[in-house]
Amino acid sequence: MKRIFGLTALVLSLVMTLCSCSLTNGDYVAYMTAPKATGEMSDVADAFYDFAGENVTLSYPARGDYLSAFTLEDIDGDGLREAVVFYTSDKDENGVAPVHINIVDKRKGEWRSVADAVTTSNAVDMLSFADISGNGIKEMVVGLTSVTKNENVLNLYTYQDSRLSLMVQETYTDFILSDLTENGSDDLLIVNLKTAEKESTAKLYTVSNNELLLNGAVYLDSNVTGYAKLQESTVGGKKAVYIDAYKGTTSMVTDIVYVENGVLKNPFVTSADTENEFTLRSLAEPCKDYDGDGVLDIPFTRLLPGFELRVNSERAYLTIWRGYDGALFHDKVCGYFNQADGYMMKYPTEWLDTVTITRDSSSHMLTFGVYDPILGTVSSELVRIKRYTVEDYKQIDTSMFVELGTNENYVYVARIVNTTSEYSVDGETLKSMFSLL
């Protein structure tokens, strides 16, 4: 029975990994009626279980592009794919069940298990493949986690002549494959946050004279609490990795790592105890290519007038998306992002430090008005933005509204309250300021 369940888990894993469409209830019933692996995958599974036996449990990567316990990839450059299998043995002693990495290869027309490596961890974090060595053959990068030790270990393997060889082993918090040296092969950037030691680093492994070496290391902001995202982009035309990190639950910073004149560089942090104040913002929003130019932009925050004395949970901010060219930041767009109702309003330059908002979440109403710092109140309302359901909008008099945008569920409208203020805007301007998220 153990083998049947293993095959069923294998097929379900492959189906759920490869199928991007949503499943109906009928689909789920069909998939749960004990499907059996067929064709090549059946032969791969048979070869694996012939080696490992029945008392094993398949292990699945938690994230990344490869989420199956069985992954097919050409890792020896022979033009044929091998199978990489993650599993734990139910017979491991002392209650410890480290992850095994098994290679199933096709020899003389038959699949057989040819290599097996035991790791020191008990769960798979992520699997990646890349030609890091530059020899035209992909290496295998395996991120492993340990529930008991609360640490991650990255293993970089090569597979040749039925041998799985460990090239690099490093502790890590996150990693990414990117050709930062722009030599035509992927480099390996490992990010490691050591909270107890108050130290965070990024290490770059790359190829030199056909040998994989540590090419450089830089400090990152060590006062972060964890990493949100590592993304590949550019800085001033050079390949770069943008590293978004949390500072507590509501703030975030972005370190940028790239190679300049052959040296790995982080322009925002120069020592182990340096904090990155250049990209600190009061929202947990990672970088994204906001304007579609192919380069990641960094969000910054600006406190709206009148919210200075509010507690953090009640504060309201403008978000300013900026690009970085290696020396200077450049503003792309500035606006108020209403995440709850799903839209953004660009802020005119003349509104900065003068126009603020009033929120009524229950009625989905957002009001823009002129803030009086002496009285500490909004002295003049300018515009009210409201979200209606499509059905509700059909039941009301719409003559007083400027329609800003619609989607399948909601209609977004504006009512201009004041047309005489120096900060007033007309309907066409409001339409140009509005965009759905």
C-alpha cells in the first residue's frame, strides 16, 4: 500500500504542478480516485521504489519553480533528462529523518537509481538548476531547511558519471541565481541573516578559470527581521539583485547588490552595523516594475498632513515609486494607494504637504481636502471618491458624479466638492489621476 500511495502522490504532484487551470468539484473527484503513474513516469517511480523500498515518504520543495518530489531535468549534459527525487526513510533511527536526494537515470533503455545522497536537513525549501560552472552542464542547487535547528543549508551539486558531488555548502536565508558578473553563466547569490550576531551578508559565487569560487561578499542591513523577496533587475544598465527585507511588521528596506568594476557592491550599506536608511519605508511593499520599463522601482512613503500624531496603525501615507541608477533616485509616480478599495490616485505636485485624506472605510468613501495645520483639521473638502457595487450604482442618480473607472464588480466615481480653491481639479484631471490596482 505504501507504494500505491507514493505513486498517487507523485501523479497528484505532477498534475497540480503542471496544470494552471482551476479545478471543479468533479475534477477533484476524478483526481482523487487513485490515479496511477503511466508511461515514463511509471518507469521512473518503479526504479526509485526498487531502490528505496516501500517505507519511504516523498518530500516536496516548499517554494520555487519545482514543487514536485520527482523532477525531470538534464543535469549531466547528455541531452536526456534525469529524475531528481526527494524523500525521507521511515526507518531512520532516533526519530531523525533527513532528506535523501536520489538520482534515477536511464541506462540502456531502462530507468534505474544510480546515486543517492543523504543531507543533514529534514525538509526541502527550494530546487533550482543553472549552469553556474560555465561548462554547458546544469548544476543542481538544493535549499534545505531543518525544523529542529531552524536553519537553512544550501547544497550545490554536480552530477557526472552516476556520481552526485557536493561543490558548495553554505547556510543561507535566501538565494537567487543571476548572471551578476555578466559572463554568460548564472552566478549564485546567497543571502544570510544571522539575527543573534546582528549580521547580514550577501555572498556571490561565480566562475573563474573553470573553477567555482567565492567572488565577493557585502554587508546588508542587519537590523531586518526577515527577507520578503529577491528579484533580478538592473542598476544603471548593470545586472543587479534587489533584496526586499522586513523591518518589523509594517516597514521594509531594499538593499541592491551588483558588480561594479569587478567588485560586489551594495551602495546603501558599508559595514556590519550600518542601517539602510536610504530605502526605509513605512509599508511592507516589495519592489516592482511600476512603469513597465523593465527595471524594478522602489516604493517610498511620505506621511500625509494631519497624521503626524496618529499611532502607526492609523497613519496614512503617500507612496512614491522611484528608480535608482546607481547614484540618484528618480521619481516615477506619487500617489495615494487605497489598497482596501483597489485603486490609486496620483498626487499633483501642488497637493504635496497641503492636501490630505479623510477615510470612511464602512462606506468606501475617500475625501481629499486642504489641511489647516493651525486648526489641525481639513478646512476645505475638494473631492470625494466612492466605490459602488455595479448593482447599487444602477439604483442611484449618477448625474452629480464623474465616473473614474469600472471593473466587473465595482464602479468608482468622484464628486467635485470645491471648484474655486487653488487646489481644485476638474473631472478630466481626476480621470487622469485615477487608476485601478
